[in-house]
Amino acid sequence: MRNCEHTIKKTYYFEGKGLHTGTYAHMKLKPAPAGSGIKFRRVDLPGKPVIDAIADNVSNTARSTTISRKETVAVTIEHITSCLFGLGVDNAVIELDNIEVPILDGSARYYVDAIMKDGLVNQGVTRRFLELTEPVEVEDSLSGSWIKVEPAAAPSIDLTVDFGSRIIGVQNVHWDPGVDYASEIGPSRTFCFFHEIEYLFRNNLIKGGDLDNAIVIVEQEATDEQLKWVSQVFGLPDLHVTDDGYLNNLKLNFPDECGRHKLLDLIGDISLVGGYLNAHVTAFKPGHALNTRLAKILRSKIK
Ligand SMILES: [Zn+2]
């Protein structure tokens, strides 16, 4: 892994609706000085307030990671933070003119493609790797999810997804600095189960959901009535279930795309520790609540 801090070469522009709020945002991804870390700036609010992308600022983890500071909020930050961490970007500013980061295609592909076209800028400052003195473990007894972190010579992650799903089965995925994030992890899209859609929607989530930005897994048989409801609410005509259990004719980017996306999310949430941690992470069925709870504990241990 590179031993110097890096930033991006120039400013990149993105725009689109947010997955959960459905609000439309313009986003600028800008270079930042060495030692400044990753920051979000709400340019639509008075004084253009800044929020550091650190675990202490996490305020909501319902199906995405939200950070806030006083009244300033940034929703669904995990795909852009994952991309920056995965590509080795230590310092950047993400400017938003609305509350939520655009979901784009549900992966980090657009960010990756933009940044890697120009390459990164070496800032000539030694990167400080974070060290742990003892293992840390968190678990959610309700879901059976757990994450274990053990001190190691370099950062790495092993993750297992097992929802008892007949469609996606059990998936094991791995990241370390030798894995090419840009081609192996960045293009994996977010997903949800068809039978959760109505519940999520009625709980003020996935308002910007679309078949262009999420993989929909049809685990249980979808009735005509359910398909009609989803079709009407999301404005999606011609919904059907494929033989292999996905909504419409979806081509997966990887056979284990869901596992890879969980890894993408975990990398984004772990980045909120505030740097590269010399530790091996083992995660079973992780989610944003557990990931960010862990990141908070890790921050308190390395201070
Ligand atoms: Zn995600």
C-alpha cells in the first residue's frame, strides 16, 4: 500500500437523485490539502457548513450511513467514502447542494471511472497508519451479525454474506490493498429484496429507488398485486421476475455482486475511523449500524 497521502487531481461533477430521500443533488468532488481527511460540505446552507466523514458524526444507519453536525446532514455517504478509501485517496472535499449523495447506478463505478482517468496526486506527506493494540469485536444478537478486528501488519477484510437466500446463497469476498478496488469492488451495485420494498417505502426509505440503481432479488413469490403496487409507486412499467429470481432482465456485474456490494459498504463505513487501520477485519452479514458502531469503538481505541 502507498505510504504517502494522496488526493484527487481535479474537481469532478456528478448529479442525480438520492436513493432514500429521492431528492436531486449536484455534487462536486474536490482535491484537499494533506492531513485534512474526507469532508462533506453543504453548499446550499448558510455559511456552507462542513461535516467531517468520521464515525463520531454518524447519526442514522437505516439502510445507509448518514452523518450530521447540528442541523447539517449528509445522507448515503458510504459509496463515495468507500471509493475514496478503496482507491487510496486520503484527502478530498465532497460538496453537495442537497441532503443526499446521488445514487447514480447504485455502485461506485462513476466515481472510480472519473478519478482513475486522471490518477491521484501524491502529496509528499507520510501516511499515518492507525494501530490497534488489542482485538475488537461487535455483534448484533438479533440478526446474528458480527465483525471482528485483529491487529495486523496491513489492512485487510474478509466478509461473508448469508441471508439464507435461495437466490444469492452464501458469498465470501475479500479486500486488501492488492485487490484492484476499481475493477473488483467499485462496480458492484446496491440491492434489496422485493418483499422488503413496501416496508422500506412506507418507512420513508428508497424514495429514489429504480431498476437503474438497485438489484432487486425476488426471494419469495411476487404476486401480481405486489408487482402492480411497486410498478405504480415507482413508475416502473412492465415488471416481471426472471427465472433466476431477479426483477426484470438484470445482468449482474459479478456472480457475487451482492457480497461485493456489502464489502463496498463496509469499506465506506470503516473509512470513518479516519484513516487506514493496520488490522484484519472479519465480518459476517454486516450492515451500516454494526459497521459504524465498530468504527466509533475503533476511533476511541486508537486515540
Ligand atoms: Zn451500499
